[in-house]
Amino acid sequence: MRKISVLTLALVFTLAISACSSTTSSKSSNGAQKIIIGTGNDFVQIAFLDEKNNLTGFDVELLREIDKRLDDYEFEFKTMDFSNILLSLETKKVDLAAHLFEKNPERLEKYLFNEEPYAYWRNKIIVASDNNDPVQTLDDLVGKKVLVGPTSAQAQILENYNKEHKDGIEIVYQQNDANDEVSQITSGRAYATLGADFLLPLKDPQGKLKTVGDSLNEGNILYVFRKDDPDSKKLSDAVDGAIKELKADGTLKKLSEEWLRQDFSK
């Protein structure tokens, strides 16, 4: 009985140690370190499912090109709601977050970003194309419903504005469909949204919406990693090297023009 008990305890102890030390990363059959990429599956032209239900888009195909240049790593995609991507990074369910993320002070406190941008954008106010109101700044949106994705950089812009203004903007957070800005604004359920200038033609090919006013900010688009994690820093540095190669050989420019209709890599 004692022998069985000791063996049983040893097995339980071993399993406990294994569970505590587990991470998202593991070794693939070829010896490369497996990296789980957290992204979405309904962001048109960026990370979405095509007619054959295959994950594709600008972020996805760029990461596949990066993966080709990193012999020490093997990328695997895991799709989820946008609001869960950074949380999954924190809880080590994924190793890299990819969804056109840009740096802001709030994110920099919690996450590590790579250094080499792979795209650049300008956030602007977006309203219905037949809206003739003189909307130029966030002040013109006070008291109005503005639609943004939860945890997005655009939501952070509005939340920061409301912290500084007593009579703020009525923020409406998107629920299920991340691409419903056109229907929400043209129907009058929301007055405006905020968005990157290069994404509007992709989401609204019929031109039902328009950008107005000056740029609210300009952003470098980067990948997100866990902060204070040596393995994440090593991976981030490797990704930076691959992006520089892709810029130098024209691959990044080609992908940007293919998926975003312009070269936004500069």
C-alpha cells in the first residue's frame, strides 16, 4: 500500500509541476518553437474567413510571410473576438496579438510592442456621406452617439475625451459584428464612428460614409507581446528583423497594395 501511495503522490506532483510551467509555446515536429497568434476572423481584408472558410487577410498573410523567414519559430493562428485578444495574451493563451494594433499610453503600461511598424494610419471622424453638419473635431460629437469597438484605440480616444469633458460623447460599443458601421450610421442608430483612413474604402466600398475634419492622431501599426517576458522580447526582435526584410524586398508593399489597395507600409 505504501509503495502505491508514494508512486501515486509522485505522479500527482509531476503533473502539478507540468501544469504550472505550461505556456502557449511548444516545440513543433521540426524542432521550431510553436507560437500561437491571436487574431480575429471578421475584420474585412485584415483577418477574416474567405468563401472557403479559410483564414486570410493582410495581417494573416503578412504573418505567414514573417513565419517563412523565422526558422526558429512556427506560427499557428487562433481566432477570437477582438475584445478577447489582448486578454488572451495576458493569460498566455496566445503569444502574439495581431489585429492592426497601435500603441497608446494605456497599452504601453501593460504590453510590449515590436519596434518596426508594418503599416501606418490616421484616425478620423466618420459620418454618413449625406451628413452636411460642420463636424470637424470631437467637440462636434458631444451629446451624439459614436460607435466604436470595445478596447479599441478609437474607443480609447473617446474615453480619454470624456474624462476631460463633463458633457461628453455618448459612446456606443459594437457588440457582435465588427463591420456594422455602415448600417448603424446610415440608419441613424449611431451618428458617427472613428476609424483609420485606409480602412474606410474596404468597409464601405459603396461610399455611404465619409471622413471629416483633421486627423485625431496618427498611429504606427505593430504587433503586441507580453511585457517583461524574455521569450516575448526575443520573438519581438525576430519579428522586427523579418519586417525589415519584407520592406527591403518589396513583399510588404505588395501585400499592402493587394489587401489595402494602397501602400501603407511607409
